[in-house]
Amino acid sequence: MAAANQLEAQTGGGGLTVSTTEKYRELAGAERAAVLLLALGEEYGREIWKQLDELEVRAISQAMSRLGAVTPEMLENLFVDFVTRLSSKGSLTGNYDSTERILASFLPPERVNHIMSEIRGPAGRNMWEKLSNVQENVLANYLKNEYPQTVALVLSKIRSDHAGRVLAILPDEFALEVVNRMLRMEAVQKDVLDKVEQTLRIEFMSNLSHTTRRDSHELMAEIFNSFDRQTEARFLTALEEDNRESAERIKSLMFTFEDLGKLDTAAIQTLLRNVEKDALCIALKGASETVRNYFFSNMSSRAANMMKEDMEALGPVRLKDVDDAQGTMVNAAKDLAAQGQIVINKQKSEDELVY
């Protein structure tokens, strides 16, 4: 992260405050770097962008796309070493278009599309999860112009309830052909699947991102997932009193440690092979008896007994450590699902989410 550190050092690592309408707004490190690169523009900023790694590009791109208006006063406070040169530029505006234009000046189109699709949404860790969050009428309108076998493949990979709503919108004769194709579908070769994903990303998702807005409930579900359990409970309780419908929708979109208890046997055993024993021990220490027993039932008797002994030997464990361990396991499950190694079935109010 050396390049990002240099940018932060140039713009003042202490968190400069800036004046707008006689008030000061603090800019974070990524925002400071974004303002600098936005001011430098495509020609002068190109060499700096090239020295950033992917994580740095992603962080600065996110900050730049949300930056909004940057006044001359903010520029003067932020870039004290470049006041004379920058003050003549006037105001700058950081938005999706300017971010994408600058990225396109030094990155390949495929990488630009990938970064911008993550910034704009719809939400999702992989293509199929993203498609499951696209409005069914929008997806159906696109798929009705595709070959039935392609539509069958797409619908077989997204959430079953969402696929059902898309099928219901498609023309009857076409939808029936798609159903028959799905019934006769065999294993799809990886190169074919990759080609379909690539086509969807270029032809559909990139265009969709310009016209759709990410659902606010999906965003809040991700934020709530990042809370520790006490904070989560506090906000959900308050929201239920104020807006029960929104609270229920957010809860239905959240994926928590307790949902791991709904994995099938093959998935849970794959997860067990991909998590550290220490993290599993701490996570199960704070799990419900139902989830704990489900994990034990998918271990050998010897392994389960050893885990129980290790848990007992731990003694009292801080709630924060339990939350961290359970979060690690949830993220591991999502990563495995994104790689196609497991399928996550999340049953809440008869809904199913496939990641």
C-alpha cells in the first residue's frame, strides 16, 4: 500500500478539515487521494494510478464516486503545496462518470466494468447473486431475446423464487420451452458457463448499472451484517418499532451465522475443511444449541468430542471474539459459494437465497 501511503502523506495524514459555507468537513485518507487524482485528471494522474494495486484502486474509486462537489476552498486547504496551480481549476465534481472516465484511461475495459459494477450495484458477490437482485421484469425483458437454452442456464443459477417470477413474466410458449430445457439440462462445462457470465457482465450488467439504483434494504442488510450482535439487536429493535415492514425485509436479506445451520451435509463438511479449528471452536462457543449440534453431527464422533473438550477448556469467551469468529465463518461460506463449491440455502419466510 506504499503508493496510497504516499498520496496520504502528500495530502496530510492527520485528516485535514475543510471549509464549506463557514463549516469544516473532515476528509478521510481515501477521499484526500481521490480529490488529488480527480484534480490531476487523466493526463497527469495516469502514472499515479498505474502504481496503485487493485485494493487501492478499489478504495479510491469508491471514495471518488461518492465525493460530490469539491469547492475551491476545500482544494486550498487540502493541497497547500499546490494552491497556485489548483485554485485556477475552480470546483470539481466527483461522480460515477468522472470516476469511470479516469479509470478507463489506464485500465482495461473489463477491469473498469468490474470495478464500476461493484460500486454501482446491484448487490452481489458473484454474477448469479447480482442477477438475483435485479428486478424480475428487467431481467425477463432482457432474457426474452436470448436462446431458450441460455435462459434455462441463467434461471438454473439464480434464486429459485426469483427464477419463478421471471418465468411468469416471459411469454407462455417461450417460458414452456425454457422449462423443458431446464428439465433436460445436464452438467454445463466451465468454459461455457464462463462465456455466459462474461456476456451477461458486458451486455447486461454494465448497461443496467447506468439506469438502476441499488435497493436501500440490501445495502442496510449488508451494514447490519457487519454489526456486532448487540448493535444489530439495538438497531433492529428500534427499527421494528418505527418501521416493522422495513425491519422484516432487512432481516430476510441478512445472512448470519445461524443460517449456516441450514447448509446441507456436503456444504457443511466443505466449510469445516476450510475454516481454522480455533475459529470454529470460538464460534460454536457462542452458537445456539441447535446450530452447535448440527455442526457436531457433521463431524466424526472423535472430532466432535475433541471440539467439545476444547470449547470447555476455553472458559468464558468475550462476545466480541465470538462475533469475529462467527463472522469469519460466514465470510468463508460466502467465498466458497462464490467459487461454486457450496450452495447456500437461506430459508426465511419461505425465501431462498443462492449465493
